[in-house]
Amino acid sequence: MVCKISFPDSDHASLTLDAHTPLADTLTVQNSPILFGCRTGICGTCLVSVIGDVSPPSPDEQELLDVLAPNHPNARLACELDITHDLKICSHESSDTSPDRNSV
């Protein structure tokens, strides 16, 4: 399955990825609106807001999300996303409200 990833709050073009392809393996400084740090889910640099169908965060990711983005159910670490559907990914700072996770 091919998934479309769009970045509505940036000038970066959408991209298509095969399902389960890690964003951190595809996006670089040159082609990414997302800043990655450790790429392993421990630093929180890649905190984003996700609109679309994603699996729930792992317990370790959720622990960090509870600290970095409490009460933001769409907050995720981009490096930890298991992409299985089309997604819209916005910088966490630009999301003033919590959009409906299922409206892509």
C-alpha cells in the first residue's frame, strides 16, 4: 500500500511512501519540514501534530508525549510513526487546536 504524506503548514511537497516506511529514513534536512534529532524517540525534537489514522503510541512514546504535549491527542513523534494510511503532518507549534484525528 502506498501512503500520501502531506505537510499543510509548510511549503514542502507531499510525498508518497510505502506503508511502514519510517519517516526518519526518508526525510532529510534538504527535503523535510520536520526537524529530527535522535531519530529514536527519546529527544522529542520531531514532535508533530498528525491528522489521519495512526496506530497508538508505544508506552515509551506516550510517556514523552505526556510531558511535551499533555492534552494534545494528535501529538506524535514523527520518528515513531508507523505509517499505514494517508496523513497530514503539521508542526506541533502551528496547531492551535486539536484537529479531529480522522479527518484527512
